[in-house]
Amino acid sequence: MYYSFTNFNPLYPDFNWIGIDNYKKLASDAEFGHAIYVTCLIAFIVTLASNGLGLLSALLVNFKGWVYNASRTVFFTPQVLSPVIVGFIWSIILTDEGVLNKLLGYIGLGGTSWLANTSVVVYSIIAVIVWQSMGFCTVVFLATLQSIPSDLYEAAKIDGCNRWQKFKHITFPLLAPGITINTVMLLISSFKVFDHVVVLTNGGPGTTTETISLKIINMGFNENQMGYASSMAVVLFLLIGIISVVVVTLLKRREVEY
């Protein structure tokens, strides 16, 4: 926080207090504005897609036995991998001569430069993050589903409710705690996303996929403008804090008890 109000440069021992000049500069910094846009886009889509796919996969494997345990392990495995490992694996898959383009060629569809085409590269990164984070959502939703009393479903069956009605009036409302946990965790991790982007594109082409975290690192360590980078970090911290509080407040309101 202190350094964000200075012109601190690690190459020079002396630095001065410059007040809010760094924040004034941020307000007119188009590249930082683009980094905010990219970060928010990633966070929004990753949160929605991971929650949706996680819920779907949880519903599909929500039964007892070895299939339940095996499926839970399969879905959660990507989550325990390092983002660097995941990024490296997918950087091979998504190359022009990679597995994905070859599979598309086999079925008569043309491939593309997934990590070089500016119109799809951000969505390629999003897909990789969703693939890794979906397992976490699946496990959280499975735990929530397993905690719902079976008596509620039996009572609904006696009342003549079909599967959709059971899901709409029992399952989905009681999944609210799981939705809250997943949404908050995904938003926080997505706003801090760094590893996937560095390994897959390093912010390129140009600055197309540069996120706030990557912008902070580039500004602080590559351009040695630590004071300016610190102001970006403060903005990121406030952004995550405000959004987290708002999201938790809104989602907590729809949680129900049984």
C-alpha cells in the first residue's frame, strides 16, 4: 500500500512520495483498462461455466457405489494438478499441429490457431481454466447433494412430483450453499489468474490476454516501476474484496434451511 504512493524503482535506492499520481495514471491507462476487461471476462465466464458443468457432472454421478467414487476421483484430478502443468499440457494440445486440430481435421472441420488467433485465444484460456476448476465444483456440489435429506424427496414423490419438480423445488434451492462456495472461490481465483496465461500465451498476441496479475508482474519486474505496479495491486485487492462481499451478500440471501 505504501509503495503505491511512491515512484519506487528497485534500480534506484532513492524514491519520493508522489501522492495519488499513480492512481491518476491508472485512470487513463488504456492497457490497464484492457487488463481489467480481460480479467473480468475470464472471471465471469469461468464462474458460470464451471458452476454449470460442475453441477451437471455432480448430478450425473450422484449415486453410491464404486462408480460414484471413481467418477469423483476422475473429475477432481485436474484440480490437484499445478496450473503450470495444466498450461503446459494444453499448450501442446492447442498448437497448430496439436491434438485438437488433428481431431477436428478427422471429422472434416478446419482447425485454427487457438493460442495465436486474437478472436479465440481468450476463450481458449477460459476453456483450460474451466477444465481444471470444474472438478472442484463437482466435489462441492456432490457433498451438498449428499447432505440433502432423502425424506424430502420421498415426501415429494408421495405428492406426485416429477424429477424436474423435485430438482426445482428441493435440489436447486438446497444447493445454494454449494453455489455460494463455488462462486466466491472461482471469482477470487479467476481475478488472480496468472499461471495459465503465462504458460499458454504470456499475455499475447500483443496484450490480448494480459490479465491484471500479469500486468502487475510485467510493470514491476520487467519495467521496474514497482510503485506503479503496487497501485495496480491495490486496485486488484479492492476489486476482489468488493466483488466478494457483494456476491456473498447476494447469494446468502437465497440460501434456505431445512
